[in-house]
Amino acid sequence: MVSLTIDGVKVEAPDNSTVLDAARKANIDIPTLCFLKGVNAIGACRICLVEVKNNPALQAACVLPVAEGMEIQTNTARVQKARRTTLELLLSTHEKKCLSCVRSGDCELQQLCRDYGVEDSGRYDGFRPHYEPDTSAAHLVRDNNKCVLCRRCVAACRQQYVSVIGPNDRGVDTHIACAFEKPLNDVPCVSCGQCIVVCPTGALTEKD
């Protein structure tokens, strides 16, 4: 066990745990978007950034190992500003048709934007990719226009020992798809639906 301080609270945690684990053990809320315990811990979304004493850079709590004597601040003005900026960047390429989205009211991105008072300010308007929804599968619709690249679906698919989806291309062209851009009905998808369950937005929805 190691001892650390989170928001002034003394916390003990196993030495193989993360700052996010320790915070949750102490009932201290650190928001996340890409993280799923035991499934996806990659620090991709940068929503869980925290301040670490004597470290000039903000750190992703979901992948930051605890250390003896560590002092963490989870809700400073700097942290809040970083989270708001990240949310604005996500919105800049997100299809914001929330009123007609089946996940409206049950969308993690929408809830985070509410919590942090973030709206689409237009500050980061520019390149916005457009994807045709994949409706080829019998059980789901994949709409990459609503995808936030959290990779939860990729991790869930891998955990099912199927791995038919993954990140294609790089940089601003990165998107989640099947190999060689094949439609879902042309790959060995087993229709388990786990990718739909873990998706934080309306990018993956089931067909009625």
C-alpha cells in the first residue's frame, strides 16, 4: 500500500493501482469518457486530467500509477479549463443533432458538456469529416459522425475475441472501422452488441 493525498484527503491505495482507482476509493469524482475499468484504460480522451505537485504537465488519472507521497488536485481552475477545452475540441467534429439522437439524455458527452457548461462556441471550427452511416449489420447502426474515438468499442470487441473493428488511418482522418473499410456485414461480427453497450455517445445504436 502507498499513501497519497487527493484534494487534501489522505488516501491509501495498492501500489499497482492508478490515481483514478485511488480517487474512486475515496469517493472523489474524476470525470472520464474513454475509461472502462478492466476493459479500456488508455488515457485517450484527456477528460480525467489532474494536477500533480511538482509536475508541470497535467496527467491522465486513469493511467497514472500511484506513488508514495504523491499530492493530487482534481478540480483546480487549470484542470477545469483543460477539460472544457477538450470538450470543445470534441464538439468541433461531432454531429450535434442531439434532439433527434436516440442517446439524448443518456449521452456521456452531453452530460459532461452540461457539467462543465460547454457549448459549441465555434472556436475550433474547421475540418469536419463526414462519414456515411454503416447500416449493413442486422443488429446495429454505426455512425462515425457521432464517434469521439474513445476506442471503448474496439476494446469490447477485442475482449469478445472477435476484433473486427479498430482505428483506421491517422491524425484528423482517424476513424473506427473494419479492415479495408469493409461493412460490418462483410466481416465475422458475431452480433454480440457489446460495442453498443459501451459506446458513450450515439455512434453505435441497435436496430429495433
